[in-house]
Amino acid sequence: MTQLEKITERIDSFRNEMIDMQIKLCSLPAISPSSGGEGEVKKAEFLMDFLENNGLSDIEVIKAPDLDASCGYRPNILAYYKGRSSAKTIWIMTHADIVPPGELAQWRGDPFKAWIEEGKIFGRGTEDNHQNMVASLYAIKAFHEEGVRPNYDVGVALVADEETGSEKGINYVLSHTNAFRKQDMIIVPDAGNKDGTMIEVAEKSLLWLKFKTIGKQAHGSTPERGINSFKAASFLVAELNNLYTIFPDKDPLFDPPISTFEPTKKESNVPNINTIPGEDIFYMDSRILPKYTIKEVKKKIEEMTDKIKNEFKVKIVIEETSKAPAAPPTSADAPVVHALKRAIKTIYKKDAKAIGIGGGTVAALFRRADFDAACWSKIDETAHQPNEYSIIDNMVGDAKVFAHIFLQE
């Protein structure tokens, strides 16, 4: 029996333990103070106990100050399982925090008391991000119990604050430690697809804008006495759709391969039908291919806005609600990408592909710090939804993928 066969067989034997750990993690909700929670400290204490009892060493807790957290800080844990060589470290970064459950009426059970149904574990945080936190930890436990050393050191980063910006999570860790090195392989299992074939290596720039159109309120039967802010805003929405033709280029690395410019949230204006609104507010979500800059897109948006202002005699105020320039991509030929492809092919019998996405992940923080990082997991993409679930076979299978990578040369 090969080392990989021994390790994967051991992982299979952990199936019930892994389910139990998911249930325990679910019962320790780690919600950001800004979202009404107390932070991650209770979950961190539980995880520390696991690490200390399963062969990991050099365990460090990096405490990001947060006076709103119950303990006054947000805990970020780094730990190592020593390999035959320390020339590089294979990192798996998962996050301990979760989002609130949302409307409880939409859940079939208590979101913090995980339940099993048809091969799935239901509960808040089960897929995002407990599935691969458990998978990575039990891959290491399998090595520990089999007495096998990976070819290189394995590092786990169990971080805080991913759901609310990462300023007190991996961003804080990167600015307060030299643990990560250029030669390391960094895997962030916080994005993926149903068949496990998506390796995320690049992201588009993000630009969220708020448009506030100011006209003059009037009675609906006398429009000549007012300036209809909603009408002007509607014409602006139609005008902004031309961004698709102004910035038309495609990049096959990304899915979808184009820049997107979509009006999204709409605030209510007047409460009654027979009043022309004097103020109207809508928002736009733009995901921009790296070949275009946010500056040039925003300049074109401002030109369109000026056109509508002049045509309808309204005032329009544009406010940035979020902006994130695209991080440098991880090369599709990076060692971490090839290692994932080999492991996915062996464990899941699938050919994985490096792609870019429109959404944002914390891998971008590593890339901005000049580290290669890849996002990967086999998930049903139920994160943040009511009745979130993790497929048990995915959790066990992903542990085997990580184990395969730990054994690669």
C-alpha cells in the first residue's frame, strides 16, 4: 500500500469524527462584532485544543485589537506540521468567522445546531468555511496518526474577519508576521464549484457606486412644476448600459469573460403614486477586467452622468461605496495550480482549470503582497443562504486532495 493509499484510508476512517467536528464548530458561532456577534475567540480556543493534540507545533495566536469583540481582540492562528524539508511551506488558509443566519423563518432547523440529511450537514458556516477547515485539519491528523511526514512543512492559517473585510484577519496577519515566503504554496479553499474543477487564480476590479439624483418634487398631474428625479435616474441607468460596448474586450481566463456593469439596489423614493419624486437613489455593481482601470471606467461614467444632468436639469451625486483594484493574478503555471490539478485528477478524476472570477476572495490580499495563492474547493455554493449545507463526501474528498498535495515533490 502506498503512502497516499494509507493516508486516504485513514481519512475515510475519520468520516464520523469529521461530521462531529462540523457539528461542534457550528455550535460555536463566530460572528463579527460589526454584525452583532462577539468574534471568534470561543471557536479559536476549541481549534487550539485540536491543534495541540494532533501533532502541530509552533502554534501562534496573532491578536488583532478589536474593542468591540468580547475579549478585546480577534484571534488569528498559525500552526505547522513539520515535513521532511522546511524549504517551503504548503499553507491552507481557512476562516473561523461566519455570517449571521439571516431570517430564521427560512431555516428548516436551528442554524447553530447542525443536522444531517441525505449526506449533507446543514447549518450556518458548514460550507463557508467549516468544510475545508475540517478537511485540512483531518488531512494533517491522518499524517500524524500514520506517522508519515509530508515532503514539506504544512501550515494552517485559521483566521478571523474574512466575512467583514479581513482587516483584523489575514490582512492584519500579513502586516504583523513574516510567516509567509515567496516559495510557499498558498491554498485558500473559499471558492469553487460543484465538480471541483475551478481553480481561482485571478479577480476582476470591483467598483460599487451610489447615484443620488436630485430634482424637484411635484404633484403627479403637474409634471411641468417639478423635475422628475426617478425619470432622470432611469435614463441614466439606460445610458450606463452602454458601458458594455465602451469596454467590450473579453478575457477567456475569466468567467464570465467580460466586464460587467449592472444596476442593482434601488432605494424607495416617494410613498405614494401621485407624487413626482424629488430625490432618487440607485446603485451599480461593476466588475472590471484587469486590462481596464477603474479610473478610466469612472471617467466614462462621469461623462454619462453629466449628459443626463444637462438633459434633465437635475443634480446627480456619485458616491463610491466600495472600490478594489484587481490584484495581480496568480499564474496559471504556478506550482500551487499544478499541484492542485494533479491532486484533483487523482482524487476526483476531473481535469481542473485555472480561471478568474468577478467576485472577491481573500486570495487577493496574498497576491497584492506578491504571493502566489489559489482558491479551490468542491462545493455546492450554498454560502450565506438559509439552510446552508456541506456535502459530507466533499469534506472527506477535499481532505484527500490536500493530503495528495502534501505528498507531492
